[in-house]
Amino acid sequence: MAVQVWEVIGDGDRAVLNERLSEKWPSMTTDDITRELPIGAYTTFRTYNHHFAINVESHFDRLEETARLANKPISLQRAIIRAGIRAAIEITSNSDSRIRILVDLSVRPGRVFLLLEPLRTPAAECYEKGVDVVTSRIVRDNPQAKLTNFIFIAHEARQSLNSRYEEILRVDEMGRILEGLTSNFFVVVYDQLRTAEHGVLLGVTRSIVLKEALQMGIEIRFEPVSIHEIAEVTEAFITSSSRGVLPVRSIDRKRIGSGMPGPYTQLLIKQFEKKILKLLRPI
């Protein structure tokens, strides 16, 4: 099914969806359509059981924080946007949806667009055996701001990507692996869970995983692993709203640990799934 696109317009205390936008790009992907819309702040999340999601307010917070970091501060009409999302979900009738909220920061600052597509998640085999990823030297200006112009950069990086690879991991000038283009990145080295804290987007799923790891007594070190330390990595995984906790079995064709999801990763997958059930709220 094609991606559905609307501008959300407030009419008093209710939301109105401008459906004409859906007809402009009948066969384009969410990222392709995003590049056609005004440059701005964006966030992406998924639904569960059609009408539920986790930490939607955190996504609104991220949009406003991105606007502030871009020196274009805004205050979102959160109730209006929620109403727009609910209306859009009913129109699409997707079993579950991947939802992107985009806030215009360049043409008419403050305009809100919704992009909905049927949710696609990695196959069960990916969680059982892990996925392959590669690294690349990609710079994200203003790294804690989720601006749509980075989607242009990510698109170029993916053009030559072999389909066997799930994700591209960003590496800085010192060879440290920071994050994926659409995910956060974790490793286990000498029984420590390591992840970058600076120079990356602090994802909603990442924060849940860190809280669960802390409660389980796992030692956490906020320092990215270097590409030169891959041989010492016993486990690795990426996190995002649509993937959850997804094991990584190789980085740049170098096998991680045994090549299968390790005990910390398996435990965090289970804990994350349990936590999700507690965090689900109607949109």
C-alpha cells in the first residue's frame, strides 16, 4: 500500500487532514516523500495493535527540541496532532503503521505533516540469527537534532548498499562507531554494555533499553567502541522504534562473538518486549 500523506490543520480543538497531499506521490517511499516536503524536524514511531504506541509525548518533545536546536523554536498543538494521527490510522486501516511526523521549519514554520505506511519489521530469523551491518564515515551536523536534511545524506549513503546489510553505522574521525543511520548502536565488551552518549540522537527505544539494563544490574559505559576494537566485541545490537532490539552478527564482515545473539542481547530483547506491554497507551 502506498504511503499516505496529510497536513494536519487545527480547527478549534479538532484536527482536519488535508487529503490532497496523498495524491501527489502515489508510488514513493516515506523518505522520498520527506525529501519533497519542506525541511524541518521529524520523528518516526510505530503503532501496536492498531491504536496504541509507546512514549508518544517523548516524540513530541524531540520535535520541539530539534526545532530549538535549529533556532526555530515551536510549541506543538499536541492534542491536535494526536487527533490527526487517530483519524489517519482509521483512514489507512493498516494492521499497524509506521508513522512519521514532520514539522516544517523552513517554508511556513510550524506546519505539521503526517506520513503513514504499513509497518514492516525485520523477519523473525533476524532476531534469532542477527543481521549484518557496515560502517561509513558520515557526518551529522547538529547531531542531537533530528532534521530532515540528514535523510538526504542517508539516502546517498544507501544507494550503493548491498541488500544483505541491515544498517550503516556512522563512524567519526577517530574511528569510533557512534550510531546507525536510523538506529542507536550498542556493544558488549568484557561484560560491559557500551554505547555512545555524545554526537548521537538519543532515541526513545535506546532510553528504554538503558533503563532496563540498569535495573537488571548490567554495567553500562557511555563510550563508543572503535572499529579497531571489533575483535573484542562479544555482542552487538541496534535499536529503533520499528526494530526494537535487533542483534548484530557482523560488522564490516567481521563476525561478532560466536556469530549468534549473545546472552545480554537475548535478555534485553525479552525485557524490552515485556516493558513495551507496560508502556503501551492509546494514541
